[in-house]
Amino acid sequence: MKKVYFLKTCNTCLRILKELDLPSEFILQDIKAEEITVKQLEAMKTLAGSYEALFSKRSKLYKEMDLKTQDLNERDYKHYILEHYTFLSRPVIIVDNHIFIGNSKKTIEAAKKFIKG
């Protein structure tokens, strides 16, 4: 599977997609327009190793809900990501059995290298 979970209203996501210049076989899913399913999130977790790895602690809601003072577990991370799309660290790039999470330069460079072969 070749897929990218992103947010169409996120300038960083759009810049990264442009930078990656993905081949046409990639499926792009705008997570605001098409919500992440339990099955999709579970597949991401299998590749990532945990829900926490997929969870964005930079989300506005994370700060507003004061979640950093709470002791969150894997079930909480899964619940919040499914409850609101902004809790997913974006973009999530999946290439077969490899996953690249977030927008750090290092992550995007690794994804780019992997995709271009």
C-alpha cells in the first residue's frame, strides 16, 4: 500500500506533498474530509509500534484540553486520534511496510529517499 494521510488545510502538509512529488499510485486521504477508520488507525499502529507514535502533542486541542498533565495510555491516544483528526501527527506516509510520521526534516528526507529508491 502506498498512502498519505494529510490535511488539505495544512500548509505544511501541502508543502511536503509538493516536495515529495509522489508517483500516481499513492492514495491521498484528507483526514478532515474522510475520517480515519478504526481499521486504518490500527494498521498505522502496527507499522508505528504504538498509538503514541502517531499522536501529535503539538495539536491545539492537546494544549486546550490540558492533556499533558494527564497520564495518557495507548487506549487514550487511540481514542483521541479517532475522536478528532488534529490529534494525528501529520502527514503519515505509508509505503508498503514502512511508515513515516510527522513533518520533521529528518522524517521527510527519509521518506523521500525511500520513495525515490
